[in-house]
Amino acid sequence: MPESASKRFVEQVGAWRVSGRRRIPDRAAAPDVPPAEAPLVVALHGGTYTSAYFDLPGFSLLDRAAAAGIPIVALDRPCYGETTPLDPGTETIRNSAERLDAIIAGLVAQSAEPERKIVLLGHSIGAAIALAIAARQPSWRLIGVAVSGMCLESPPEAGAAWSALPETTMVELPPALKDAVMFGPDHTFDPPMPGLGHHADAPVPRAELIDIVMGWPDIAGDVLGDVRVPVYYRLGEFDRLWVTDAEQVARFAAALSTAPRVDAALMRGVGHCIDFHRLGAEFQAGQIDFALGCGAATSDSA
């Protein structure tokens, strides 16, 4: 696989180690984007993937963000990469949100721009965690949240399937099973997918899988109701991990009752991992435009 222009990092933040990938903006490619209007995007991957999810050749959100003049950091969540794990069995959405809130605060404090505006971006379980972080009203300067690959209800069979997983702390999904749930029909993606996507594969905490299916529906209303920044939300038409229809998207948007602005839609022609489908570039462009819009809207108070 070609080497990425992003930089891998491992840093100590207080008592925790955190790893991930960084990509600095290409100012020559985006001279019309004032630095004050370019927020830092912090991306959180979903279950069974590392931060490499956002940086695969030809599908890299990191590359596209940098070309648009946006700095971006994709973090390995706790229990992934070299990031300090949570205690076995405690890998829930709320616990992950608490830890990552503190990690991001530490990274910001250690940076050269401690007042930098931040847009959180999350996929799947990472999306639920991003929203839970936003609901905590973090001390750092959060100005928006872009999420995908999650909703309010899983199909009825999902709970039984995850409960039947091996009684181990970490679970590794077989590639064929993973492809079946992460992608839409064959006509929605091109080679080198789905094979290339496996370069970002990682074992997933069993407790995390159980919590997104069994725990998230119980806390979703409270979490979404406490998000007080603009939200950009997309759910794939062929997402096999969630109940996907216009009514679900409308309910999700309505639950974001204190968010000042919500852009929510069901995206046709894509599966769970929207980034890896034919329309992935269009999807990522929407996320980037959202981040830039959030930055521009707050530039007067920068």
C-alpha cells in the first residue's frame, strides 16, 4: 500500500498514551481559506477499525481535508492502536467519551494553538462517542459535530448476533462477515474495495459492540438532547447495522433539540462505511464543507 502523506504519532497525555494520524493543510491548494476559519477536525473511527480508516489511499479524508486547508487528526480510540485501553468490560460509549474528552483537552493544551476551534467527526461507534463528547459540553472549543454510520435502532436480529459473539475481551470479525455488513450492494463500490478496507482492520472490544446495540438506544435521547453545536448527519441507504429509512433520520434530527443547526439526510447508494463507496468523495466533501462553514460562522469571535 502506498505510503500516506499523514504522520503517525504516539504521545503521552497525562496518564494516557494516545496514537493516531495527523495531516497538515495544504495552504497552496486552498489559498482562499483563512487560517482563522479552518477548524481542527478530530476524527473518531468506528468499531473494528483503527484511525487508518480515514487515511486509505484514494479514500483518505485526511488528504481531502488537507487539500481544503483544514488540519485534521484521526485518533486511535482507547483499545485501538497504541492508545491506552479502557479496563476490560468497561468499553462503553459514555466511558470512551469521558476518556477522549480528557485526551482531546490534553492534546489541545499541549499544542501551539490551545484556543483552536474544533469540529468532531465520528463514524459508527465513533459517531455515538463524538455525540456523547459534545453532550458533555467539553472545556475545549467545540464548534460542530459531523457523524455517520449510526442511528437510533438496530435491526431486531443484531442484538442476538452480537450477544452470540465469543466470550472474549476482544473480537476479530472474519473478513467475509465484515464485508457483508460494512458495504452496500456490489454496484455501490468499486475495486480496490472492499479489500483495501482491511488495511484498517482491528479487533474490537466485545463490550463496545454490545453497548452500541443494547446500550445506545437507552441513552440516545439524553445524549442527543444535550448537543448544543451544529450537527451534520448522514445515514447510508444500505446500512445493514441500523434501521434505515427517512422516519429514523427525522427522529434522529428531532432528538437534537438544542443543536442550533442540523443537516440530516438518508444518503442513497451507500452502505455502512460511506467513505469506501462510489459516493464516498461526495460524502467527504459535504463533511469538509460543514467544517469550513462552522469555522466561518465563528470567525468573528476567533
